Amino acid sequence: MAEADVALIGLAVMGQNLVLNMNDHGFVVCVYNRTVSKVDEFLQNEAKGTNVIGAHSLKEMVAKLKEPRRVILLVKAGQAVDDFITKLVPLLEKGDIIIDGGNSEYRDTNRRCTELKAKGLLFVGSGVSGGEEGARYGPSLMPGGEKDAWPHIKNIFQSIAATVETGESCCDWVGGEGSGHFVKMVHNGIEYGDMQLIAEAYHLMNDVLVMDHDQMAKVFEEWNKTELDSFLIEITAHILAYKDSDGTPLVPKILDSAGQKGTGKWTAIAALEYGMPVTLIGESVFARCLSALKTERGHASRLLRGPETVSFGEDKQKFLEDIRKALYASKIISYAQGFMLLRQAAKDFNWSLNYGGIALMWRGGCIIRSVFLGKIKEAFDRNPNLDNLLLDNFFKQAIQGCQVSWRRVITSAIQFGIPVPCFSTALAFYDGYRHATLPANLIQAQRDYFGAHTYELLSNPGVFVHTNWTGHGGTISSSSYNA
């Protein structure tokens, strides 16, 4: 008998929490897992006393679903998703909906949308952010794909998503095909950037100001009452204050080699692919790669010298405020770059993205949630066609107010030999973006000199010319190509 509103496949921690969240909101969920014993374990333990029902086969699961059938997959990205889709297709009917809530690559979602549409099925690729806690009590949800599916899943999605103070849900329709997963990918890339920026601030406090971990925790706690008010700043304060069983701070005992699951790398690759200078996320990925060379760095530290170490003789309080402003300015740059990438992908794939809506989806429930995202939403409300966040008055003035501090922090970091790749690249981007003229004219001349690649003249843009620079080269230019 059809009794379930929705089915969920994949009972790892995210899947279990999402099921309990849906149950809390009055939806009857039917669960299935490839290792079938997990279904019974879940029903006897975490889901005991709920309205959750189980199925021991996909056929049984589908039979318990109300029409149109809605099936959420929370399984490992890649082959596992395709395998389940292949098994589900013969069991489903025209108009039924498959939702992939995993961290899938957006191109896979593009492909699955097309393939399933041909079979009369509606496919949705949804970003889900917020970790275990978010999944349980209100994640940020970023659904995209076949728009006809939205009216049938909207109530479930918006009911279980996080909400902001105004009561708005941190979930809305993103756009066509893999746009939901693309937006989630950029979210994760921005998360990499935010974490690296915070780590650079910590490095400066630790090595230049020689603060202890309790003092640093206090600073982050204070910063969380300013424009930097965010989940990551808040948890950083808790983490720095945390003591090991022997009463000493735990953080200095943790191996300084950062792992990564790949979504930050995907964002950096997409940036290269679409020709967008998303430099801060790129640097944050490379910073993790450099951290992973732990043994090599240990060897290099004994051989390579930096500047002579001197103690910090200036006003520490003033420098802390400089670091806070450098962090804020760099964060603005990172988000501006992330939205540049979203805009370019929307152009390439013909997606109609609501940028203010995306900022709102990230405003609560997810890892990068912050007050700051409300300001981005306001910027796009003021001008939905805004080319770049930096051109919005609020952000333009915010950067202006931070600029002296930002430059001072980077200068001090260089003098003390402290690497600040994300602070630095953010400023380099800002300085490049505000220059009407860059030295790329020389690069164009060089390309034409050695490869006859041609160039345009300022006086006649759009017309490509070649110069016989040496007097013995020919007049024939190379064919143009993009590489």
C-alpha cells in the first residue's frame, strides 16, 4: 500500500539525519540501504518510535511510495549513483522523481538529467550543506535539474531546510541541469577559502604576536560579534579554547597536514576551465597541497633560511584589528570571485541563476553561513545584474575601509616570513581588477614574436594583426586556438 511521501536510499550519517529531519516535519519516509541489515538496525535504534518505514528491496520501496514517487539518493558520488539509477528506472513510471543529494560532479548531473528526461523521469541534483547537524536540524539545500519536479518536492525541501531570522527558507530552486551541484561545488570552494584565511590569521597571531591559544580563542570570540559573524569564526573560537585531557590546548598537537575530498579542487579546475580568476580558492587548495608535504617541509626547514626573526615591536591590539580587516577584505574578494564563476557558468550552460537567492540559501544551515551573506543578498536585490560584488557600494566602501590594514598585514607577514597565500592573492586580484591597464600588451607582443599569434591594437580592437618583429620572419600568422 502506498503510504510513504518520499524514499531515501543510503543510511550513512547524513542519510539517517535527513530521514529523521523529514520525519520531524510530518513526512512519512521509506528507507532502503544496499546493506539491507542497516535498514532494520536504523528502525530499531535511531528511528525507533518514529513514522519511518523500511524496505528490504528497491521493488518493495517503490511499492510503498505515493505518486509521483520521490526517491532521494544519498550515496557515494560517481558510479554508485549511476548503479542505483539503472536499478530504479525499470521500477518507476513517467513523472516520477529521482533526487541525488550527494556531492556529485555537476557534469554527471547534466548527463543524468538528459538521460532520464528521455525516459520520462524527472531528475534533480541537489547540493546539501551543513554536515551532520545541518542534515538533522536544517541544512542549506540547493536543488537544480528538471524544473517540473520542483512543485512536487518544494514543500518537503523548504520544510526541512534551515531558516533565517526573517523566516525565509535556506532553500530555493537554483536552475536547470547540474546548476544545484555547481552552486554546491562553489560553496565548498568558498569554504576552503574561508578556512585558509582563518588559518592565516591564526598563523600571524601565533608566530608574529606570540599569543597563547586562550588569548586567540578570545579574539575569535570577539570577532564573531563584528562583520565576521559566522559559523567558521564561531567554531574556531571553540576549537582554540579546547583542552586535551592533560589540560593543554589540543590544536598544537594536531598534525599540520590538511586533507581534502576534492570539491575545492573541482572549483579551482572549473575556474581555469571557464577562464575566471578565482585565485583565492585556487591558493587555498594549493595551501592544503603544500601542507601535505609534511616530511619534505621538515627537511626544508633545516636547510632554507627566512628573514632574521625579530620580535613584534608595534601595538599588538592595533595589529589584531589590522588582521581582522585583512580577513574581512579577503573574504569579500573570495565571494566576489565565487559569484564571477557562477555567472560565467550560467552564461555557458544557459542557466538562469538567482544570485541573491543563492546568497540566501547559504545564509543559514551550511558551513559558510554568516551575516555577511545577507549583505550579498542585499547587493543583488539592489541590482540583480550586478557584474561584480566589488562594484556594489556597500562592498566598495567596506574594502576601502580595510585597505590600509590589509596592505599592512601582508607587508608584515612578508617581513616576518609568514606565508599568507590567500591574503596576498586577494589583494593582488583587487589591484589587478582596479587597473584599467595591465601589462598583458607585452605578453601579446611576446606571443606574436615567437609564435605569430597576432594581437589587437587599442586604436582598432577586433582586428588581429601580426608584426614581422625580426625582419626575417614571414607575414603569415598562426591560426588562433584556445588552449
